[in-house]
Amino acid sequence: MRIVSLANKYISDMEPWKLKDDPARRDTVLHVALQVVSDANTLLTPYLPHSAQRIFEALGGEGTWAAQPRIVEVTDEDLTYPTLQGDYTAQLATWASRPIVAGTPLAKPSPLFAKLDDMLGQTGPSWAPIAD
């Protein structure tokens, strides 16, 4: 998350929205920002595979970026327990930076996560209320 924070500072400092008279610099700033998004996506894929897939597609990727895990009940002798499984042979995700190619069309941005009601911070959800 430190990398993401530094990238956010970079964008704030560079102010690409003010660089209309210097399109080369603006494009460089935005390219760096997209590269950080792609690299952060790689780093967070094991923790957020569903969101990582959506980001991969938004950045112009096609195919299965991250295998979507599923819980499968396994029985071993007399014991049955849940296991986390997925088809990891077909995924494209690797521990490497994937360069963003200039000119790659991007999908229209959309929120990855629903905003939670501020009241939940005070009350908690109905299934796990915050005790006074």
C-alpha cells in the first residue's frame, strides 16, 4: 500500500489535469500511473482475485488473469473439510511487471467496491453488531 500511496502523491504533485499544453508530459504521468495500477494489481492478486480480474480487463487485458478460487469439500478417511481450489494452470497472472503498452484502449472505469454506509462503523452489520 506504500507504493500506491507514493503513486497517489506523484499524481497529485504532477497534476496531469493541468498539463493540456504539454501533452507529452501529461501522457507520461498518466502512463506511469497506469503502470503502478497494473503492478499493484499483480501484488494484490492473491488477496483480491475477483477485483484483480476486473482491473486486468479494465487495463485492456483479455483472458483469465487470476483463477477464481472456490471452496470444495474434501473427504479424507472419516474427515470432511473445506479446501480452497482453482484452475491455476490457465491463469495469466505471474509475479512480474507487465508493461502497459501505450495506446492500449482502456475500459470505461467503474467502482470495484460498493461504498459502505458510514453508520456501519458505529453499529456494525446486523450479523456482527459492535458492542457498547
